[in-house]
Amino acid sequence: MPIFEFHCTHCDKEFEKLVFGSDPQVECPFCGQKDVKKLMSVCAFKTDYHNFMSVPSSSKSSKSSSSCSSCSATSCSSCG
């Protein structure tokens, strides 16, 4: 699912939103302003970094139960 984290520069709050490519500009659910910045989530960063670096999956994580310390998924690819 394409769920992204955003930060509103107007009211200084963070929120998540399901966003598709054809969706209009994202607006803050708290104040309604459209001056928001997309944040990089920890799991998305790990996935993109490992794909970029072409690290074998066996060396991506020392934990056997989870690829991310921030979620319970068995693979970061299921986060994005």
C-alpha cells in the first residue's frame, strides 16, 4: 500500500495518508493547508538503501524474525 508520512509546515503536525499517483495534492487533515512535506519512513529507507546497495537478503538483518526493528513484518518489502 502506498501510505506515506507527511509533516505540515503550517500547523507542525505529522500524519499518514494513502496516496496514489493520480491523487491531487495532499492536504493536512488537521488544518487543511497544502504546505506539507513528505517524510522518509524508516522501513522505506531501509528497503530503498538495501535495493540500491544490492546487499544479499541474508545480510540485510541479523534478526531472523523481522527485517525491520520498527515493525513485525518478515520483510521490509511488505512495508512499501
